[in-house]
Amino acid sequence: MELWQLRQMQSLPLEAKIIKSQQRIREWYEHWGGQVYVAFSGGKDSTVLLNLVRELYPNVPAVFADTGLEYPEIRNFVKRFDNVKTIRPEMSFRKVLQKYGYPVVSKEQAGFIYEYRTTKSDILRNKRWFGNKKGRFKISEKWKYLVNAPFKISDKCCDIIKKNPSKEYEQETGRKPLIGVMASDSDRRQRQWLRHGCNAFDLGRPRSNPLSFWLEEDVWEYLHSLNVPYSKIYDMGYTRTGCMFCMFGVHLEQRPNRFERMKKTHPKLWNYCINKLCVGQVLDYMGIEYGMYEQLSILQAK
């Protein structure tokens, strides 16, 4: 696929996008003889996807990956739905942090940093530092200082906590996933769409992303115009509802960022994250505020 094709599809009105997404869903469902499922996180994107799929095929199951890191509001929202299978990881988030490291910056950059720090290959090490012939696939100049961080960094948490349990479910049932991600989410997802389109039949792990060409405003328009219920976590000011303690992308957020907001809305979980999981030390090292400075200023004022 070409980038202009993606931009053209992203510019379509919502009504046209719904029709195209339904076509992708039908293609996926029919190709696999109905042996499909919806990866349902409880977030707004997967809520739209589940609604679209069940409008066509009411009996398609949803699968909720219970990582132990979901906002309470997300967990309560998921419980409202029927025919939802809950799957869980074998390794806890704390153990993933201890063994592999913290998820910082982005999945791609965390992976590059992890490889640079752990590989025995000089070739790979140089590639991660300098990039390929075009200067791509390297640690960004902005984040090179993290290779000397006093804590581990990796991209492994998503694979271990979410993807591995999903793969096991697929192997056990033979079902293929419909996933509510969009190309606009990241450069990485945009590249994936350009390579495979919405329905990636040819991958080692086939997957369908029927919302790939949607934008965030399309998701909200769909929810509001059709009165589709969504988790109230969004009404608390959160723009993303993935794993609560994940640091991917926090440096790009306007303040208050997710951790500053968490301190006010979920103080006990904030304390566990910042102090027990030592996420505060990581954010301090990266120069990202998370609510501690506000707390100190209040104490000093007293």
C-alpha cells in the first residue's frame, strides 16, 4: 500500500469508513469460517470494533487480557459485556520489570535500547547506534543517554503480558484476532499498515485491523452519534487507557500527564506505581514530572 492511499482513506467521512470496516470484517470472518475473536481491552477503540463486529456477527467472542494493570473503571466496564473470555499472563508486571526492564519512550525505542545493551553482536550494536544505510532503525539521538541508565529498559512487557496469552488462546481455539488499532497511533503501526493493509492474512500470526484508517475523532463521533456506551475513565480526563503504569509516550503528553492525573484520581495505585515499582525513579531520570514535585511544594508550604 502507498501512503497516499492511507491519507485518502483517513479523509473519508465516518459513514464511508464504517462501510469499509464492515467489508474488512466480513472478509476476515468468511476467510476463517467464523473462527475469529475480538481483542477487547475495554478502551474506546476496541469498544467501537466490538460494536461493529457484533452488529454483523453477534456471537463472535471477545477476549480480555487481564494484565493486572487496567484502570478499575476499565475492568468494571468490561464486566458489562457477555461472551467475554478473560486471559491472564504467566508473569506479573513486577517480574517483567525485574527481568527485562521498564517500558519507556516507545516500543520501538525501548527495543532498540534493550538490544544495544544486551546483544553480543557488534553488527547489531552498531546498527542500533548509527542506524542502517539510510540512518533508520537506531536509537534516537534524544534518547541515547538512556543506554547508561541505572535501570533496565525493554519492550518485552507487551509481548509477555498481552501477546503471549493471546497467542496461547489462538493456538487452543484456532480463532484469529480482530484488533482495534489505528495507523495514526504511531509510525510503527503506520508502517505495518503500508506493508499489510487491514487484513494481514500472510503473517505468521494473522490479524485483522479493520479500524486502521480511522482517526481518533472518528471513534468519538461513532460513540456519540450512535450512543454507544464507553468506559467512564475517559470522562476523568484520560486520553489513553492501556496499562496504567506503562511509560510509552508519556513524554509527549500535555500536563497533567497520565501519572500526575493518576495521583489525583487513583492515589493508592499511583503510590504503588511510583514507589513500589520504582517508576518514580525512572521518570526522575528522564526529567518527566509525575506529581511528586506538587506534593513536595505542598509540604514546603506547610
